[in-house]
Amino acid sequence: MLEILALMIPIIALTIPIVAILAGTYAKTHSGVNPGVNKKIYELESKIIELQASNLRLEDTVNQLEEKQSFLTRLIEDKS
């Protein structure tokens, strides 16, 4: 019985940090989101909306330039 107890003490001692890590991870993932993180998420969402709007404007500009280039190409080819 004493040998079993002597073997169990190191095993229990080694599992304590593992349990602490698992408990800490569980607490962080299930305790709700930090308010600072919410603010950062909102800022990133705003930035994404701005980038999408900018992308649409650039897409329109590229389309206009393609139309102008196509027109000029046809104009030059017709003169030839």
C-alpha cells in the first residue's frame, strides 16, 4: 500500500500543472469576450467596410478606364 502511495504522489504532482493549464484555458474561452477585444473587433469591422467601399470605387474606375481604352482602340483601328 505504501509503494502505491509513493508512486501516486509524483503522478499527482505532475498532473497539477496540466490541470491548471486546462482550467485556465477553459476559463479564458468560456468567460466571455474582453471589452478591449470587442472594441478591436468593431474597429476591424469598420476598416473592412471602408476597404470594401474603396474597392468598389477602384473597380468602377478600372471599368471606366477599360471602356475608354476600348473606345480609343476602336477609334485608332477605324482610322487605319
